Amino acid sequence: AQKVTQAQTEISVVEKEDVTLDCVYETRDTTYYLFWYKQPPSGELVFLIRRNSFDEQNEISGRYSWNFQKSTSSFNFTITASQVVDSAVYFCALSDPPSNTGKLIFGQGTTLQVKP
Amino acid sequence: SAVISQKPSRDICQRGTSLTIQCQVDSQVTMMFWYRQQPGQSLTLIATANQGSEATYESGFVIDKFPISRPNLTFSTLTVSNMSPEDSSIYLCSAIPQGLAGTTDTQYFGPGTRLTVL
């Protein structure tokens, strides 16, 4: 069965610190997609990144970077020089393309609090 | 991408009543979904809204409790029927834009509907 685990329930940092959010996934499929979403206090889910299982290159977007390692089934997310506006719940998710349903399996989420 | 709106954004309802939530997408989409997010929890898929046919429900969710309509490629509704306090949650609509490669493409979410049942 497919599963996404975000072991960190809550993380608190002081502004300008770097922070890494962990995501470990389980799947028997060789083709899959991984996602990160941000949910600020307003409640909307904001798409951050999609990564397919064949592309292990790390990605950087401004202060955000993602480390995908198939060997450890991990897709970790790092925020560099964190800001108060980064405070939110972050969800990692896995898609199941072989079933062609479009469904996403979400982790439990990590609440990030960035203090000024 | 797709811009998704939901109405209402929030509501407070009495036990035993029903609420219909509307989801509108700004472009045609291949797939639409409804999720529930209970307080402090992750997202749980309720069903896939199929255009022109009955929705496909996940285990634990039934049509009598959560009837769904999708009359066209840009609009869907979710009704929460005979509500109880346990139905207090955020309900989110999502969609995968049409024209992209398959169902593995990015799923975009609406702003959610915060429902409180008294």
C-alpha cells in the first residue's frame, strides 16, 4: 500500500534560520509523482512542487529547495533563511499514476512556526 | 494552472440540516475531487466527481451522506447531508487541468469551505 510519512508534527524556528521538513514515502510503483503543498492559516492549499520518480535532480526555487532520494524513499524540503510568512502547515503527497485515478495520498503534515 | 473558487467560504449550520458547497474552476479540467480536512488533521479524499455520471466514493464515504454533482467540466457541488458536529471540517475542492499529460499532473485546490455544525 502507498503511504506518506511526515514524522515532524511541529517545528519552531527563529526567523532567518534554515529548516528542513522531512517526507518519507512508500510505494511499489516504479512510476509516481511527489508533491509539496503549503497550507497557510487561511486554509487554501498552495502547490509548491511536483517531482516525478525518474527525475532525482534536486530543485531550487528561491529560498526553497527539495532533495529527492529514491534510495531512501525521501523527498525533503528545505527553507533557507526562513521568514515569518513561511509559517504554515506543509503537506507532502504521493500520486498513484498506475491506477490512473489522479488520487493523492497525503502525509499528516508538518506545522512550521517561524518566530520573529 | 487552474484557479478554483468555492462557495460558501464558511458556514455555521444546525444539526440535522444539509449544506451544499459549490466549486467553480476557471478552465476545463479533466478531474475534480472533494476532500475533507478535520480539525488538525490531514486531507482525506471523499470522492472523485465524474462529469455526467455518479461520483466515485472512497471507503467510508457514501452517496447518501455526501451527494456530489458535476454537470460540466468546470463546476461541481458537494452536499453534506443530515449534518452532525462530527462533520465540522474544512471541505476542499481540487482539480487537474485539462490538456496536460495524464492524471499525474498537478492537482490544484480551492480555498476550502470551513463548516461548523452545532
